[in-house]
Amino acid sequence: MEKIKAGIFDIEGLENVKIEIKEMMGEKIPEEEWAPMGPTPMPKIADLREWDRVLLKRYPPFYAPQCDVCALCTMGKCDLTGNKRGACGLSLEAMQGRIVLLACLVGASAHAAHGRHMLHDIEHMKGDLSKIPIDFGTEINVEAPLTRLITGIKPKTVADLKEVFTYIEENIVQLGDALHTGQEGSALDFESKAYQMGMLDSLGKEAADIAQMAAFNFPVGPGRPLLDVGMGTLDTNKAVIFVIGHNAPPATNICDYVIDHNLEDEVDIGGACCTAIDSSRYSTIVKLACSLGRQLRVIRAGLADCIVVDEQCIRADLLYQAQKVGTPVIFANDKKMHDMEIRDGDDPGEIVKDLVSGNVPGVVLLDPLNVGEVAVKVAQQMKPIRRKKGWTLSDEEFKKQVEACTNCGNCTVACPNGIRIGDAHKLAAEGDISLLASQFDICIGCGRCEQVCPQNIPIISTMIKAAWPLIQAEKGKIRQARGPIFDTEIRNVGAPLVLGTIPGIIAPIGCGNYPNGTKDVYTIAKEFGDRGYIVCLTGCMLIDTGLYRDEEGKTLFETHPDVFDRGGIINIGSCVSNAHIHDAAIKVANIFAQRNIRGNYEEIADYILNRVGACGVAWGAMSQKAASIATGFNRLGVPAVVGPHGVKYRRAFMGRKDREEDWYVYDARNGEKVYVGPVPEHSIIAAETIEECLPLMAKLCMRAADTPAGRSIKLTHYMDLNKKYLGAYPDDWTVFVRGETDLPMAKKAEFMQMLESDHGWKIDWKAKKILEGPTVKYDPSFDPTNLARLIRHKKE
Ligand code: SF4
Ligand code: SF4
Ligand code: SF4
């Protein structure tokens, strides 16, 4: 056939021909026109302020100052109690907003800097970034939803992420400037800036995870293999390398070295926190030894023959602790060097000799390609030396230490969880170690008790000794992380999520600063997974969830499907991977509802707030990153619950269900203002106990757009969880009832009776209808929005 040339021609008569149009009328379709640009590409500080005001009006900040003085400049310290203002004019309220912004700045910087650092590492390890495509297979066409939403960019290669990080970095600096004395003076504008910072944090996480997935070929999607998790999985018959932190490239180099030299039978690699999760995406030889809370215990138990640290959530006294048990340390990131020498240019043999001989306790190796060989050889050579010593207390030493305890209580006062170590030591001195052993899981491994003990008792070590059989038995399973949610999965769950018949997405995220041990995180995942919510786990809560098994010896990753669908319990990945949970919500708006996401943050956040029943939980929230993560979720319309230690962030965003005027939205069809009730009631709130947390999360999955079937299911879980964990139905349940069809099906008569007798509602028992009572009406074509500009036809 004659070749068709560019220009105008008649295509009549062609049959069964696939035509790909690249050029029209001699002009190329510009690639950047993949979707129309929304109103706020690369938003600056003020661009989303109106959306923030919508949120802050409904969820005003509630401050719980830890300290009522400010000493951030030399005019201070300033007493801010009562109505006093600082020498610069700052109020106590604004000062709290300022501290929140500062925490979010630190958190967002950690994620964004990690991402940028990784781009440098990847370029060094893999070469030209523009040759690394961002392509996660045919099941994912919307591969960077947050990036598309916030920046308007559709990245094609890892090189395109440079522009994303440039945007983030400039904004972080602008927001950091607002912290300077004499800049922002309004608490609400500090919070708007914190929202902006949280959004940047989300974006930085997505870009970081996409970069590592693309560069290191991390597998994507369901059906991942099971991996070992727990301290007991570390095999001390081998040389043990313990990797800690949040930057996988050095750990990938260790995996490569072990595999390339066939050393799997001689060397064991275990990790803590996100480096463990991310490097196990690279290679399944990596074991997930522990979350943040067990980091010190792995070290002090002497399990590691070589420790490799990179960045974030690593103990600042790591070198000192490692020296106590004779473990050399490799610092593999310039953010953490602990006064050790940079040895990248040196002969690896010399470095190994210096570390193994104890000539130096640690070295800095900034080139990830230098880490593998040194770490493996150090671990191999340290193994025989360290095994001879044994690092847990001997029976005699243990007895001596517990007998030295005077039960003075200093440790209990210093302990964040108030653990009564003195009582446990007293019992142990009498020969009963059970209490001390049981305290091991409640302990978060902070080490504060040891600092205050007048008897200098190595409390961490006495606890390890007592709990040693439990530690050895700590062998769980989790699935390898699966990263982003498939577009096809979103197509399947989009409707039931928006209608409410899948009651919600539950996102346990973040650190291990739990109030009462690791079992609570398992309870959260199991309770919601069993109830048909979609449970998406990341970070330390993910690792700890895998520690528990049912009566048949199965973990939740074996009993629940590995799919983003009803009842699925899935491993999304590390802390940076939790961006994929934002992404899932964004993709519901994009794929299911066909909303344009490009540069269109406000509309999509509004969609999610009104329709996608998702709730985050950071039961052990500890770091500044947890603050920025939660604030990023909140701006996108996703509420979060933190554990009791979370009150130390000093700020909650709590709605007031008694203020009816706060709960009106527009009907986008005609601009009518409609009361929707307090859904979701709070944006971020701390729960005191796990019993309080579970029903609260179910409550925060309710949305304005819930259909009666969906609301009935959500209300059933809310009522049921209250009854199960708090012993009674909640006293606010009636505010979520819009009509008899919202009532839990199985107990409709009982609840109608309660509405009539306890709340004075009028019931037509013959027709089984509510005649008078509820103030909200459900209309199936109701189209809720908080944004006046989305109203299609104003009612005359
Ligand atoms: S920043 Fe303001 S409130 Fe803080 S110490 Fe300085 S003058 Fe006082
Ligand atoms: S501080 Fe030391 S001596 Fe006092 S109760 Fe605790 S372990 Fe015992
Ligand atoms: S290390 Fe454990 S027992 Fe000691 S203060 Fe911290 S949480 Fe409490």
C-alpha cells in the first residue's frame, strides 16, 4: 500500500487498519496536553488557602501546649500565659501553630531530602535518570497521582522527578521563612502553612517511592511472597548485618554483594524500620527484624555483627550502644556521621581491618556502592569474635542486677509508658521473671529508665534476659510490599467505596511509640479487615502487625486477601509508600468519577472529604514525619487518629458536632446548602485507649455522600465496635441517622425503639418509618461540595 503522507487525505475505504495519530495538520499534539490543566498547578503558599479555611472552619485547631514560654529568639524567653504576648507580639496560640509548622517542616524535609538524596544515589548507581522509565505495567496508567494532582506534571522518567523535588524544596524554604520572628502571626495561617507543608510531604513521599521502584525494579501489585518478620528470625548461626533507617540504596548493595558471592548461607540481613521494608522489596533475603521500638533491643541483645545505618529514626546514641556489645557501625548517609571518618577512598580491606580490630568503632561510607563488601566482610569476621563473648547477661549477672534494684521508682517516673520495672525486678530477684518478660513488649526501647537508675542497672539488658525465650520465638510473616494500587482494583472498589458499601479504607501508618505494646496494631488491622474494610499498612505498624498469629498459626497476611478490596490486608510499603494510599483516594476521583486531577488539588480533596471513607491511624506516632504525614492526609480530606502519645504534637483538628452551622455543604447541582451532619467528625484526634480508637475510626469513615445502604453498614460497625470495646452504644449515634434506611439492618427494630423511647423521635410502627426526628435528609442524586465554584446551576 502506498505510504500515507502527512496532510489532508481521504481515509474512506480503509478496513481493519489500526491508526495511531501522532500529528494533526502538520502539528504535533503536545505531550503536556494529556489532560487540561487545573486551577492550581504547583501551588504556592497562598494558592490553596481558601480550601484550608474551609477545613479550619469545620476542624478548628485545638492546642494543648506542652510549654507556655517561647525561647526561639534572644528577646525571649517570653512568658505567653494568659493573654500575654511575646516581645515580638506572638500569642501562645500562634506559637503553637508555629511549633506545628516547624514539626511538619522537619518531617517534610526528611521525606523530600531522602527522595532527592536517592535521586543522586540512583544516578550514581544506575546512570542517566532519563533512561529509567516510570512504567509500572499495564495495570497502572495513572502512575503518579499526587504528582499529577499537585504539580500538573506527568513524569515519564525518573529524571522528570527532579522538577518535582525542585518545586518541593522551594516551597519548604518559603514556608521555613514564615517561622522567622516577625513573620506569620496568626495561628490559622500557621496551620494553613502546615497543611501546605503536609501536602509537600505527601508529594515528596510519592516521588521518592516512585524513584526507587523504577530504579531498583521493585515488584508491584498483589500476590507477593511472604517474608520473615521479628527478632527471632535473625539467624545468629550466620554473620548478621543489621540495617537501620530509611534509605535503601546502601542496603541494596549489601544484598547484591551477598547474592553475587553466594553468601546467603553465611550472611543474614535483617533490618529495622523502612530500610528493612524497602530493601525487602529489592530482595526477599532481607528479614524485617523489627520496627523502631525494638531497634535498641536488637542492638543490646547483641544480635548484630555489623550495623549499617542511613537516615531517619535511628538512635542518636547508636554508636555508644553498639560499642557496649562490640558491634562495628557503618554510617552510610551524610545526615548521620557521628564524628566518624569518611573512608570512601580507602582500600576496603583496610576499612574492614580497622573495624574488626576495634581500631575505630565506626566509619562513614557515603557511596552506597562501597557499603556491601565492607559490611559483609566485617560481619563475617566479627561473627566468631562476637559469638565467643555472648552479649546477653549471664544468669549470675542477671541475678546480681535485679537484686541491686531498690524499687525506688525513678525508672517508672521516667518511662513514657510508666512501666513498673522495680516491681518486676523485685519478683525476678525472688525467681519469678514473668512480669519482667511481659514488660518487654510494652517497652518502646527508649532507654530513659537506664539514665535515671541510681543503681546503674542495665534495665534494657535485664528485660532482654527475662524475655529471651519470647524474643527467640518472635517469628512472624508479612507479605512483601506491593506499592501502588492497580487502576483495575480502583475500578472494582470505586463504586462500593463511594456508596459506602465497602465501609472504608483503614491506613495504619508510622512509628512504634505505642502506649501498650505491639498487639494493639494487630487488633486494629484484624478488626477492620474482618469487617470488610480495606486495610493498607505501611511503616512500623506494618512490621508489628506481622508478629501475631491466630490459633492456626497464621498471620493476618495469610488469612486475608492481598488485594485492595473488601477485607484485604495489604502491605503497601515503607513510610514513603504511604503516598500510594493518598493515590488510591485520588484515583477513585479520577478513574471512578472521571474527575480531572491535573493541577486540581482543591476539587479532588473536596471529593475525597465528602465521598471516600478513609481513615489513617498512627497508633505509635512519634516523629516529626508522622506530624507531616498526618497533616498531608488531613489536607486531602482524610482524617487520622493518633495514639495517646500523639497529644504531644500539641494540636488536634476537632470538629464540633453541636455546631450545626459547621456541617452544611453545597449541593453542586443547584447551590442549595444542605446539612450533612458531622461527617467526618474530626480531622485529627488522639485516642487514649485502643478501645476508644477502634469505634472512633469507624465513625471517621462516614461521609456526606454515603448511600443509606452504606451509612447503615458504617453505622453498624460504629455501634458494634462501641458495644464490643466500650460496653455500650455511643451516645452520639443518632446524629448519623438520616432516615430509617440508615439504621443497621439486623437491629432496626431495636434502634427504632431506642429512637422513640430515649430520643423522642416519632415512629410510625406500622410503616416502620421515622416520622419526626432526624434533621438530615438523604437524596440519591445529592452532589455534595464545599466549593462554591463547583455549583453547576444556581437556584433562582
Ligand atoms: S520569637 Fe517572639 S515569643 Fe519567641 S522568644 Fe522571641 S520574642 Fe519571645
Ligand atoms: S530506677 Fe533502678 S533501682 Fe530504681 S526501681 Fe528502677 S531499676 Fe530499680
Ligand atoms: S526503655 Fe522501656 S522501660 Fe525503659 S523508659 Fe523506655 S519504655 Fe520505659
